[in-house]
Amino acid sequence: MNGISAGSLSRRSFLAQAAALAAAGSLARPALGGTGQGIPPVDATFLFVADVHACRMASGLSPNCQQEGKTDAALLRSVAALNAIGEKDWPAEING
């Protein structure tokens, strides 16, 4: 076999590859939505997770889904809010 053996990867080589991977990750571009446009910032106080595509059918959306807000745009807003949850400042205690 022509595979790489465990002994052929030096510590220096491993650290160099890990540093390159970290540098590449820090230069990554923001995620793009299905439209190719950047996802706008979302100001979310509460985050409710639900299956917003429960109305999806082979022929499109089932009745009343559009009126209930169960759309692709709503899904993108929910995902953007969920992805940004770690960047929010949360109080240590809630009064009341």
C-alpha cells in the first residue's frame, strides 16, 4: 500500500498544517443564502426552533403556509439567529 504511515508525519509538519487550517478558517467568508446574497443581521430576543418546512409538499406549499410565515425566508432568518446566538451578550441574572 502507498498510504501514509503514522511515523511519516512529524510534529512540526502536523503543527504547520494545523496552523494553516486555522488561518484558512479565520479568513472564511460569511455564509451565503440560497440566493447568493449575504444573510442580513437578525436582532432576536427569543429564539423558537420549529420545523418551518412542515408545510412543504411536492407541488409547493400546502394551504395557509404562506399566511403562517412558513417560508424559505423565515427559515433563513431562524438559521441566521441560531448561528449568531453565541455572539450575543446575555445577562448573568434575570430580574423578575
